Amino acid sequence: MKHCATSITSKEHAELVEVATPAALGANEVRGRTVCTLISPGTELAWNHTGTSFPSFPAYSAIFAADDIGAEVKGVSEGDLRLVRLGRFRRICFRRRLLWRA
């Protein structure tokens, strides 16, 4: 499977780029399919399109459906929808996969 993230690769240019394969699932983590994501038209896009350091990876929230659940996670079942709201979400968000730490 290919893992991708949205990246601002140069001034006013965004594209889907391949990123590293996610690490093994930890005991207190949940991984699942991304249902929808949000890239802020205010903060992230304004900063990234006027920024000077590239590539950058905007996005700060997503809804995902839990697929893989760590042994120590309580209160989450397969298929549950979860909201993730993080500042540097690219590190855990991959093409149609998302990792959430309980």
C-alpha cells in the first residue's frame, strides 16, 4: 500500500506526496481509514502559500473509522468514528489510514 499526505511543495503549489510507511501499532494506539480531513483555509493555507520553507504539510483535524486497536485501548471498537485534532497531523495521517493515540 502507498501512503501519501498533502504537501505544499513550493510557493502556491500543493500536491499529494508519498510518505514513509507507518510504524507498528502501539498498545495504546488506534489506526484506521480516514473518512474526511480538514485543511484550514485561514491558518495553514495562508501560511503555507506565503511561506518560505518547503515542503510543508498542512492539516489539523480528521475523522477516521477505527480498524486496528492496540491491546491497552479501552472504549473503542472496530468501525467506531473518531475525531483527531492535532497540530502536526501529517506524522500520523496516511492515505486513507490514520493513527490515534488513546
